[in-house]
Amino acid sequence: MSLVRTIARRSLLTRPLRTALAMTGIAAGIAIVVGIFALDHNTVVGLASGGDEWRADIEVSPSVKVLDPRADLAEIPGVADVSAFFQSEAELGAVGVPDDDARPRVRLFALEAAAATRIGAYRVARGRGIDPSALEGEVLVGAGLAEKAKLEPGDRIVLARPRRAARKLCIEGKIQEVSNETPLPPRERVFSVAGILAREKLGRRANAEVLIVDYAVGRELFEGVRVGETFLVERDPTVDVERLESSLGASYSYEINRNVIVGEAADERAFRNGVRFAGLLAMILGLYVVFHTLSIALVERVREIATLDALGASRRQIAGIFLAEALVLAGGGTLLGLGGGLALARLLLLARITTLGVGHTIAHFVIPWGAVLPLAAVGGLVALLGSVYPVLRLGRLRTAAVLRGDDALVAEDGSMKGFRRFAALLIGVAVPALYLALAPAIGELDVTLAISLFAGGGVLALLVGLPLLAPEALAVFGTALTRPFARLFPFSGLLARRAVEERPGRLAVSVVGLAIVSAAFVALHGMTRSLAGEVRQWGDESLVDKLFITRMNAQKWPEISAALTALPEVAGVEHGSMRTYAPFLVQGVDVERLAPGGLLADPELRRRFREERGLVLSRRIAADLGYAVGSEVQIRTGRGVVESFPVIAVSDALGYIPHPDERLYGLIDSEVMRREFCVSPASVSRIGVQLAPGVDPDAALAAVRTAMREFTPRAKEWRFETGVFVRDYILFDIDRDFVVFDIILGLSALLAGIGLMNGHFLAALERTKELGILRALGASGGQIVGMVVLEAIVTGLIGGALGALLGAAMTPLVIEALRLLSGLDLPQTGVGGVVLVVVGGAVLLSIVAVLFPALRMTRIDSTRAVRE
């Protein structure tokens, strides 16, 4: 073992640059993946932590057409569990104490005991849970109430429904208190305290002074009292939330707890999946750099292996040397990558960069060990497997031939092809498969999406594999590209052409690294162009002919709307403050103030909008939830009843008001909004101003601002914006949010540069004798540098062009996958002129990466090189 340790340590320490570059490649690839998953975990956890009170994933109310809501809900895809639920007040008394008016009232929750435990509605701190089959009713008591009433598990109490059960409902546009028509007789029941609740979830409501009973017992206690029929639903996270909403929307009004679906909306899933796959790309590139290092280093070490063999070292000892070095490189790189990835995630969060865009503040940093440790281990394991081929190579080594110098080039032809095949299979197939197993795509993977993803993965595998398996094909292009340079720089060009012809494998591995980054850059740019194209299409319908006024501090709607429509630049105004959420954003529209000739100009459509409570849905909400003209949307009105509202149109022409940005909404007549939801149109804080045809938005903005400041001095505090400005800001926001991709691609480009630098350093070691002879024959340092730079230019041109072509081919697949994930109607806009930028960037990166190795080559001692 001392021989193995000694030689392995000597190899690592006497070649510090090769050791550092290999370890850096491993660490960087792992760091990016670890950083992405730590960043994503903290993004979701941080943004989901708003609100202290526990809420179910979804709270649903059935329409009258549902005969058995519980059974029906259980059959809906995406519903994991269901509990019937209601809450009310109850009077608390002691057993044996006569009824009196001094009984305190407490908050009571009634849930199905078994289901409530499964969905995590509460936790019992002392005692046990409720037994629904118990002969005497059982109750769970909040910790605050238990302390106040001195209750312990096993105690018995009396619960009674309140003597007066009045409710406040919206009736014909007014909030009214509604009592039961006939007084209900008192009803009370003795309960046994089964347990004391922990101060969390439902147990912390009302200062922990709560009671929980089984649903059936609660309904018996409140017989004759209208308590509402509500169900708490735990969702199945493997089913897309839009699919679940679409299924619920046919028969239920529902309210989703937005904290539990952070990052799972269609557009958010698309963004997070994109970041994850960018991390996979970086991991592949980092491991590729390692294999690049090992493959070329093997050529250099053939003579060393043969010498050890001739001196009597066993094949097992020689194999141990390689394995020991690989363990140090892989282990050190993995640890550095793990620490570096966590540091990267923390720095990005401090810069307010998340996997859901820029600008979110995440207060706490949590390390998701369960995700990052397996990913780091996979990276380290794959890097460790890089030692397999050199060990297998030992069995076929002809020691005498190598020492004579006859076998030195074997590694460059047939034997290296086996290593390349192994590397291509491992990096192009095994790593993506392991990655997806550990970090599956967020959301459902339907057939079309799966085809798009696997097609993109196939392109990536080909990009990694084919150049490695058929490097001679690239050498043909490389040789052709060196000819023009040979005319301008005869000596350097001749040397560069010989290097390309004689070492096609080294050219191939360098080209692949650049091509991977180039393809990713082109595909990402194509995706952002498509997103921008979708925003422009949407903006043409909903933004460009409007102005927006916000921060208006509750102005009187009749007066402000009359003042605005009196301006010649203004055709109509939209009320932006009549809002309710049931189950999505619903806004009221004052039809009389809209521009003539618009969406609701059709008399029949206008009649249905006002008389039939018709809904106009935005294109985005209709696409996400599967609504179309003729669909029925179930909405819980202010009377507490779930009623159907027909969809009469799908359009983005009306209703969008920025701040906050919300493209998923429906529109309803303002009078219907007042009558059914008691939302008054009397005051307004945000307005959409429809411009007259042909009016310049900037000129109209100036006129409206002037008129409003004359209308009220407080208009100086209002925000005035053109629709064009809003559209351009959204486009700017897309570019800003995608900065996380730019960071990942920048780090990936750094990895590609490390690979190029590493390859040329090892090439310098491999060609020491040749370079020494050239220097002895009078070749200048500039000519040597010129040779290396010309090789770099050829590598950059081929790698950039290959990556650009494959990126352009992948872009339609990427856009189709994004369309399926996000629900956006994304146009195929192509990649534009980014191809030229990518090729130029690849050439520049290649040149920068080889400058230092090139300068090292000029310092070779020609006498020593020739002698050795």
C-alpha cells in the first residue's frame, strides 16, 4: 500500500495544474446542481411560509347538482383525501351544572376524525385522537382553553349550540343578518375530552381556545342550523393544479391555499423545470471536463505505467494507484462542489435571485440534505468511474513496445475509442437518467411533454456521443478550416493543421464542450424570444390602446369616470376595483362606461352579460382551466350558495389592470357584482382608460394627467402609465427573471473553458518533445502561440456552429415543452441573429482559454525536451 500511496501522492502533487483542473471540473458541475436545488427548495419554502394559521390545501363547496359530494370528490384526479367540515360557535358548560346565560362561547370545528388526521389538520399534544365510534361523544380541546377551563384528558364537558344562530349574508346587494325563521329548541350533549391539542394548525386558532369534534357528532349537535356544506381537500402533488381546478370547477366553488402550491402554477413549473434542466446541463459538462482530462492524461501516462510494470509492480498495485488518485479527485471535488453549491444558493438568495424570478426576499436558508446529498454523490460516483477505463487498459498493455516507443500512439486510436464510448454512454445516457430519477420534472409528464423532453435529451446525448465516437468527421472540417489560415500564417497554420489531423480525438472533446454551452444558449434565447412574442401578441389586444391609473386612494366612480370620458382622447374607462376571488379573480365591469364598438357592443352578448350573469374569461384562465364559451363556472355567492355562471366570451380585450399583474381573471357586470357579492362600484382605486382610435398614447397620457390634476390635487400622487410602457416592462421583467439562466450558462461556459485549458495543458505535455525540436530548429514563441490560437479558433468555430445548429433544432422542442407546461400560447419565433453571437462567443472563449497554455509552451527548454 505504501507504493500505491507514494506514487498516487507524487502524481497528484507533481502535476498540480492537472489535479486542480480535474477537481475544479468535478466541483463546478456538482456545485451548480447542488446550488440550483438548494435555491429552488428555499424559494418554494420561503414563499410558502406566509400566514401563520393552518389552512387545508383546498376548501370546496358543492353546487346543488352534486348529490354525494364526498364520494364525487374522492373520484376526482388530484384529490388525495377529503374531510367534511364546518365551523361555528358552541357554548361550553360543566356536567351537572344547570344551563345558564353565563356559559362561554368557544370556536368549534367539526371534521371527519380519520380524514382530518391524515390531512394534518391538527396534532394532539396530550391524550389521544377522537374515536368516532365511541358511545359518548369525544372532543379535542385547544391548549389555551384547557388551561383556562382546567381541562385534562378524561374530563367530561357539556357542549350546546348557541341559542341564537344568526348569519350575515349578501342579499340583493346588502349585508343583512339572517336568523332562523323559527326559534330552535336548545340542544346539548356531554362529551369526553380525548386529548389536548398542540398550539399549531387548527390548535392555534382563536388563541388556542378551540374545540374539535367528529363531523357526524357535530352535525347532530347543530341539527336544524344551517352551517354550510364544506369539504377540506388534500391534493395529490403528482397531478397538475390546473387539471385539478378544471375538474373541481365543473361542480364546485373552491378556494386554493396558495401557500401549498407555490411554484406549481403552470408558468412557475415551466420556469423551475427549465432551471433544473440547465443544472443537468452544467453537471454533464462538469463531468465531461473530468473525462476529457482522464482521456488525454492516459496518453501521457502510458510510459509511466509500462515503467512500473517493468520494475515489478503488480497490475493490482498499478490499478490501485489510479483508483487512489480517482478517489482523491472525486472525493475532493464532491466536497468542494457540495460546499460551493450551498454557498452559491445562499449568495443568489441574498441577491434576491430565485427559481421563480428576481425580486423575492427569502428570510431563512434551509439546506435540503435529502436532495443535495444524493445529487452530489451521483456526480462524485460518475467522476470516480472515470478511472475504470485506465484500469482495464492495463491488461492489454505491451510493456516492451511502450518502452521502445512503438506503442505510444495506440491510446490515440483504437484503445481510446473504447474510453470515448464509455464516456458517451455514461454522460449522455446514465447521468440524465439518474438525475431525472433523483430530481423528476415538476408536474405531470403527459405523452406529448414526455416526447418533447426525451427528444431534447436525445439531441443532448447525440451531441455528447457522436463527436467522441466519430472524431475523424470533425477532423475533416477542422482541416478545411485551417487552410485559409495556412495561407496567412504558413508555419503556424501548417502546425495547426497537423495537430488537427493527427489528434482528432482531442479536437472532438474540445468541440463537444463548446457545443453543449452554445446549444443551451441558443435554445434559451429561442425560448425567451417566444415568451416575448406571446407577450407582444397579448399586449396588442389588451394593452397598447390603453392607459392605466392606479394608487387613486378610493375616488368616487361616477365623478371620476365622467371626468375621464369627457376628454376627447378617451373612448371609455374600466373599473378596476370591484374584485372578488371565487375561485379565481373576478372583476366587475361597468358596461355603460366602456368604449363603444368593443367586445360587449353586440346587443345579445351585452344582454347575457347583464341579465344572465354571463362571464367573460381571459384567454389565460380559459386555457389553464379548460373553459370555453358555454362552460359553467361554479361560484359561491355572498348568500353562501354555490351557483352557476355561464361563460359567454373568452377575450383579453377587457379587464387587465397592472399592479398587481394578473392575467387569470373573469369579468362580470358591475350590477351583478353588487347584487350577488355586495361589492360596491361607488369607489375606485385603479382604472383602465380606453383610448380613442388613432390617439397617440403618450399625448393622451399627458392630457389625462393634466385633466386629473385639475380634477383633484391628490392626482399628483397617482401612478399614470401607458399600456405600451406596461408591455415593455413585462418584457424587461422576462429578461430580468431569466438572469438565473444566464448565471448557469456563464458557469457552464467557465466549465467549457476549463476543459479547453486542460486539454491544451495536457497536449503541451504530450507534445513536449515535438515542441522542443521545433524550438531548437528556430521556431519562435509567436509561431508556437499562433499554432495554439489557430487550433482554438478552429475549435471555437466548429463547436459554436455545431452548438448553434443543434440549439436551433432543439428550440421548437423546448418551446413545445414550455407551452405544455405553462399553458401559454407560445409562437415559434425562431432564434434570430443569436447564432452569429454564439459562434463568435465560442471562438472568443476558446482563444481566452488557450492563451495561458500557449504561453507555457513557449517556455519549454528545447535541449531538455529533446534529451528526454
